[in-house]
Amino acid sequence: MEIHAFAEAVLFTEDLDLKLSAPEGFSDQHPGRGCAVPDTPGRPSYLALRSEKAVAPSPTFRSIEDERARGLALHSFAHHELQALELMALALLRFPDAPTGFRRGLAKILCDEQRHFRMYQHRAEHWGVGLGQAGVGHFFWDTVANIDNVADFLAALSLTYEQANLDYAAYWADGFNAVDDHDSATVLTEVYEDEIAHVRHGVTWFSRLCGGADFETYRKRLIFPLSPGRGKGPLFNRAGRKRAGMTDAFIDEMEITNVSRGRPPRVFSFDPFVEERAAGRSPKPSVQAISRDLAGLPMFLAHKEDVVIAKRPTVGHLRRLHRLGIGIPQFVGCVEDLGSRLLGEAHPWGKEAQVSAVTKDRAVGWRQLLASEYPSQLWADDASFVAHTLAQAQAKLGQAWIAKAPLSASGQHRVRLEHPGADKWLRSHLAHGPVVLEPWFERLLDVSVQLDVRDEGAQVLGTTRFWTTQAGTFRGGVIGPWGGLVSRSILRALHGGSKKSAINIALADMARFVGQQLHGLGHRGPAGIDAMVVNQDGKLRLLPILEVNPRYTMGRVALQIHRSTGLRGGWFFLSDKDLRQAGFHDRDALCASVLADPMLAFCTEVKHAERVLTVMSLGKSMSEAKARWQALGFDWPD
């Protein structure tokens, strides 16, 4: 039978038996001139592509315990096969000049799809669901029918939808076996084996037509709203893709790619020096490498459909994070690389105008106001003040006090007043404005409450704990509940021994108060409020509103890592000196140890790092994560 005549019968007939009839052999002597795309394929009226019937909800392993839900799932699978064979028939009619080998192979695959349809139909009817008793979707047809290029057709149907079925068929075979429907599972296993050959046909011909079947060529051939993420199912089947002829590099990229639903992506970027610029200062060249080292951190804040302005980490690095549960966004070097793409909101690390409105001297005033509006025995006695003159500041010289510039971050622009250079520092900074003076506290814990401030008010996202050096430089943070591994004696003192936790009430009051203040200032977006548990005269007290950071913070990153992975542990910033102290003679040695344990991972790309490495140690419990970290030779900061 001529392929052209076979394809015409499949595409246009309303007789289902004729549509599903396969000839014994094919010839391709008269491929025709091509045809226009019909609005819909020929169908019997009870199985129309577009109808008012309700489409059954997506099945789940639990839902198919019900027999009718099982039948509806199989009905849906059958319709997927029907759309696929109709699209293949359309391609055979639209691309008469395509290579004969491609056309013959596609015609044979079409026959497989006819058989798959019948098998699914039989199993659906076994469970009491006949053809047309439920509505059907038409996304496959809508996204493929009007493609006018053979390579683009292969990218969409073979390398996306059929590739996804390598996952779905294997996944649902397990699901139906779990409910003892072994006959349906056998059908799905047969479909799976056929799909491997179908995808192999797509890989082979896509490579011949495009000069290669690498991931980037495939991605560029997809037409919106299709994206590589639609070529995946609920469980990633690497073995099936390998058998289908995909390269390891292609499979690696597919594993970390995510589904785009067409939402305009938000654009995230990192800037640790936003306070510097807000204060009119330029960051020192010696620390600018930090910005490059940590540029990829916003990936932990972004959704998998978002964009991060940063050099893309290696696939191996991203695969490791993906397997821990981190969604992988798109990375671009600059916004211009996105071309004319419709974009959502910009999410910089911070905005200068917002940062400059919430200085450390303002935080001192808020701290004093908080103590009067929300009295608590847990508040530390605080003599902090804002010095406007040199005389005010010099009164504390030589004492256990610290002076801070109103705008600074990460332990920068501050001095201990016992330091010999403190007077010079004060003279220099007071020449440009006030400085904040605070007594030096015996610090036990640092915590940070994370907020999102919106038009309707401030939302508390959670509390995190972090570690700093004596100089105030960020050293790392806890992933998970902030009280993890804190000594029981400290926790008992902070909770206060009553039914209501004193520390949690105090933190909630602080968050509510600061949220209201930020909202009143017009701040919209992320914010972090640092507080400190101190030992004051032998009693544990909380120093609230130590700093307010009206931007994203490292604590927010740690919070999101916990939410994404569901794991607990620590996140650490390491220098090469830290590596040597732990017994690693170079970074390669550390990399080997990290890669040997799937619960250890670099948060930023180690191969790109100039000064700072960031590593997380995870586990189902904090104790497990701590033991893992100590086994590497590092100290747990607590």
C-alpha cells in the first residue's frame, strides 16, 4: 500500500476501524504534493478531538486503586496514542520530500501506535470505560500539527512526547502492578519497549537532518510552548534513553531540565555589595571575586522556570543538586541573552534605594521602640546608641564596644573600640555621617527571621540560624530548624519553662514589629532580621533587631534549601586555608571526598571559584549531617 494513501485514510476517516487498519507492506512511489493542516483529524462523533465532555483528572498511584479511575487512566493513554498516530499520518502527508527511509520508518511506527491504542482500549473497556465516555485533551495536536519542518517535528514528537513516554510507560507499569492489574502492566511494558525503538528512529533522523543530536540543537528546535522539560515523566529513566541512542551528555541535560508551563520567568541576580553602592563606596578589588564565586546562589531562591544571571555551572554540578531536590533554573550571562522573551519580575539580591532606607542607626531606634511596645523578660539590656560627633564616640574608646557604619554587610566597615586604630576609624567615618555604637556582647547564637513584605502586609517565612567569624563575616548556616544541635540547657532557658515558648514569642513579636515598619516605609520584597542570643550577667537574653537586611540573605538561601530538599544539615563557606586545616592538600582532594557521598554537595561551582567554596552536608537528621561533616575533617561550628 502506498504510504500516502495509508496516511490519508488514517488522518481523515471518521471510521475508527479504518483509521486503525494497518497494511501488510508499504511502497512510497507516489508521496504526493503535501497537504494543508486540518483543524482536527477525522474522528467518530463520540471521540471528537474537541468536545464539551469533562477530561478525567490526572491519575495517581492511589487513584487507580479504584477500578473506574483505572479505566479512565487507560482511556487517556489510548487517546495519547491516537493523537500520536494522527500526527504521524499528518507528517507523512505534509513532508512528501522527506527521505524515504524516514517515511518508511515513521509509517511502521504509526502501525505500532495503532496496536498500542487497541491494547489500551481493551484494558479500559475491561474496567468499564468505553471509548468516548470521558473527555480527551488535544495538547499534542495543538503543539505539533502546524510544525512545517521535519526536524522540528522530530524534536516535538519523537524527542519530546515519545521520549517522555519512556518515563511514563515504565512508571505506570509499576503503578498497575501495584494494584494487581498485571495485564495492564504488561501492555505498558510492551509500549515501553516499542517506544525505545521509536525514540531511536527520532534520534537517528534528527541527527542526520541537523548534523547532530546534541541537546542544544534539540532545545533550539522546539517551538513554544514546548520545552525539553516536557520530554520527562515522573521518574527519570536513564537506561531507556541510553538504549534509544541518546548520548550521555544529552541524557545528563535532560535529567536536570524542567518543565516550562509558559509563565514569564522571574530574573534573579546576585550582588553582595549592594550596601556598598548604596553608601557611595566601591567594593575593593580584593573582594570582588566573591561576587563571581557566589553568582549562582540565587538558583536556590528561583523556581525551576526562572532565570539566574550567572555563568552556568557544569552539568555534573547541577545533576547532583537536582538529585537532592533542587529545581534547576535557566542560567544566562546577561539579560540581553534572553532576547525578546517575555520576562516576569526582576529579583535582584537587593535594591539600593531599599537598602539605603533601612540603615543600622534606624535599626537601633527600632530596637528601643520594640522593647517599649512588646515588653519581654527575654530582651537583653542594650545601651547601643548613634554617635553624631567624635566626642560622643570617643567616650567609649578602649572599652568593649564596637562601632559600625550605618550601611555595611558581612562584617565590613566596623571596628572594635579597644583596637589601636579605632580613633582613626571613627574620625574617618564621622566625617561622612553618624556611626552606630554597640556594647560587645558574649554571643551564643545568631538567628535570622526571614520575611516577604507585600502590599497586604509582611509574611514570616521562617527562622534560620547562622554562623559568623569573630569579625562578623558569614561562615555558614543551619539547614533545617534553627534549634537543631543547640544544647538542651540553652534551649530550656530560651523557651522559659512554660507552655508558650518565650523565644518563639519574642521572635514573632520582633518579626511582626519590623514587618510593620518596613511596610510603612514602602519596602516590598524580601527581608531578613538578625538577632543574637547572648549571655548577659549569667542569663541568656535575646538582642533583637541587630540588623535589618531589606534584601535576600544567606539565611533565606538556607531556608529554601531545606524546603527544596526536605533534609537537614549545614551549609559552609570555605577558603583554601580551611581546606588545608582539614587535611586536604588541594581542592581536587576535597572534590573527591564530596563526590563520594551523595549527601554532600557544593552549592556553588567549585571549578569556577576564585576565593570561596560553599559546601553543604545533609542528612535526615542534624546529627547525621554533623557526623558526615566531621568525617571530612571539618569542625561543626557549634
